[in-house]
Amino acid sequence: MIKYLIFLLPVILLLSCQKADQMDHSHDDHGHGHEHAGEGTVDTTIWSDNIELFVEYPALRVGKVSTFAAHFTRLEGHQPVLEGQLTVSLVKGNKGIRHKVDTPASPGIFTPALQPLEAGKYQLRFELVSKGINSVINLGTVQVYANETEALDAIESGDQSEPDISFLKEQAWKIPFQTSRVEQDTLYGIIKSVGEWMPSPGTERSLNAPVAGNILFERPGMVEGIAVSKGQVLLRISGEDLNVNSLEAEIKKAKATFDQAKSEFDRKEQLHALKVVPEAEFEEVKKRLEVAETNYQQLLRNYGEKGVAIRAPISGYLKYMQVENGSYVGAGQSLLTIGSERANILKANIDPQERSLIPLTKKIWIGEKGEVRQVSGRVLSVGKKVSRENPMLACYLEVQSPIAAVEGSLAEIQLGYTNGNVGVVIDRAALLEDFGTYKVIVQTGGEGFELRPVQTGSFYGDKVSITKGLKAGEWIVTQGAYQVKMASTAGAAPGHGHAH
């Protein structure tokens, strides 16, 4: 069996053949359970950016109708192409033959057919038009043989080896399955640590009593942990021990100051429009009005018959309560602390020997509840001193990615540092562990696979670097690898002339 493994990018082009549709095949009499035993079968696999084509067909020869079993798989999700039109063309120079089918014979499998009229070398092309796909894929040069004997001799002289593991497309399409192309990427070294979540700067506000008096909670259930909104009245300081007359006098005084500032502003505004009052003088009057209005509105808003209102300066949650309902407080005494739910600072301890690597940090991974994911962030600072009691250096990280972290909780940290070197990097999910060693499932053809040992480098996030065993351009199984491995022990694999 001749196996062609072709790696190319999809080429979008218009295919024109001067001698098109020499045959008008009706496939009502071509069952999809085709067998090519004794005819010499060719199979070819091509990967593009979004599809995989695996095609089987009997060796092409003059006067013989060759039916193709073209398996089309969408790489994203590894699902069969369920609809669309497929045209297969056999072209030499500016002449050729072609055949189009308007629908798959079965999910993912199209069965066009060609009957060559002359021996020689041709270009074999497939054009698929489906949802999100409009591509012409060139399978390269193929030989049309003069007779069956010549075809069988050529096939037998080629590669007759069977794949290590056979896993049919129909099997892969029915299970969670995914393949990916092995790529080269930046290599990272990893510094591992455990960090404690701390509140972000400016997200914690403590409130003190502006006057002395008795505490009155604004609503029942004022306990630590409840959500609060900016501007919300949380409690009041009762006026029983306050000089109400003095408060009223303060409010009247503030109103008088505001009215006077407003009157002066209105007068100066008219004169300013006539360019009688200088710009600097007008701006000074305007500022006095703004200050007077702010003071007056604040007194009206926070001072009333029930006492002085204490409002939340930020939205967040009630972090600490230092007073109880009905208790007495003196002026300046601590009342409560409001914190934001944003805890995005991590404090970690780093080995002093790794301090020189910290400036090379390019990526940060955070592990919580068994899941490790990359986050956007940066190193804020690294300590410069250790002691006998604390031999580690404190390292502070700021994380910008949204994380529902609780202040004081712990998280695993991976700092990825690099000097820019590149190498083979694959998804960690592709690894199969076998008694302390690692292997991956390499896709050698459409339905052919190989269980291959590899040597690993650094693990970071959901990626792992491979130092030996893989090269860029190969295809590996990243989901469903265990099922493919089990297929290798399930008995003899079906031949490629299997019925689809």
C-alpha cells in the first residue's frame, strides 16, 4: 500500500478543465461499502488549516472506474463534514476529467469516481465547498496505469507496511477526539511557589466617627461579609448626645455661605462676559462657589434628625465591624472597614538563588482547585534581604485577569522565564504516562497512528516542552489518546479496504 503523507496549507483557487465531465456517473449503483481487495489501494492524507482529508481509492488505470472514499474532517472539534459539494479532478496540462457529488454518501465521506482514458502522470485535485470551507486541495502527481498488471506491480513495489495502530474515522468521529499539529514555540523555565492573595491598593477603606454619639445601624443584619454600594447609608451616629442646635446652625451657616457665593458668581459671570472682570478673578469666584455648594450639600445629606449618616465610600463588602448597634463611640473612633472583592495581589516566597531569573519572567500561571491557567499580570517587586528566621525572598505579583480570589487564600504560582529560545511545545493533555515515562500518539495517516516515547522538558500551564521524540510538522492526538492506545491491544486492525 502506498502512503502519501502530504502537509500543505489550503489553496483557494478556481479549477478549470477544458475536458470536464467526460463521464456522468450516477452513484445510485455505487454502494458506499466499497472493497478494493486485489486492486491495489492508494491512501493519502492531507492536513490544512481547518480540515483534514483522508482519501482511499483503487490505483488509477485506463478504462477502470475508480471510486474515491474521501473522508473530510473539520479540525476544530474533529467532526465530519456533513454537507457540501465535492469535485474531484484529474488534470494533465490544460485537459482533464472531473466528477462532482452534491452530498456526502455518509457523514464525512464523499464518494466521487473517475474513469481515466489515457495512461500517464496527472494532477489529482479535490475541491470542497461546504459551510465555512471553500478550498481546492492538490494531492500532487498520481500515475494512471495502462492495465491492472502494471498497477499491481507498482503498488507491490511500494511501501506495504501497515500502521502500528489503526483507528477508523468512524470511531474518532463518535468520541471526544482532537488532533493538533506539533509547533515550535518559546521555551520557558519555571519558578514554582505558593502565594497568598492580598487586597489591591486602594480597595480597602476604613471609616471613623466624625462626632461622638450612639451607633444606630441603618438596617438589620449589618454583619461582616454583606455587600454594600457606594453612597449607601450604613449606620448613623445618634443625635441624642449631639448638639442639634449647633448642627442646625452649621447647616444655616453653610447655606448662607453658598447663597452669597452664588450671588457673587452670577454677578461676576455677567461682568466676565463683558470682559470687565479678569479671567483669574472669575475662576477664583467659581471655585469658592463649588466649595460652598459641596459643603452645604454634604451637611444636608449626612446630618439630620436621626444623627450623622455614615455612608460607604466605595462598593464592596463589609470587611470588619468595630462597633455594635447601640454602642457609644467617641469622635475619631474606628467604625468599620469596607473592602473590595478584588484581591489581585499575590505574595509569594522565592528561593534567593532564583532571584536573577525573576526579571526574565514573561508569563504567569495560577493554579486553583486543580486547574492551572495563564493570567495577565506582572512582578511588582522582589525582596533583597533574607534572615535566619525567613530564608526566602518575598515576591509580590499583580494579577490583572479577573479571578474570584478570597483574601488570605492560597494559590499555586508558576513564573515562566525565558531567554527567547524556541523548541517543540505540545498540549499537556497529549501525554500518556507509562511507568514513569511519557508517550504520545502520533498520527501517521488518516487512520494510522503510532505510540511514540518522548522526553519532556518544562511543564507550565497546559503546555509541556518536548526535548526528544517529536519534530515540528507532525500531528498528534491531544484528546482521545487513551482510546487510540487501547485500540492497539484490541486485536487485529481492519484493513484499509473496510466498508465505511
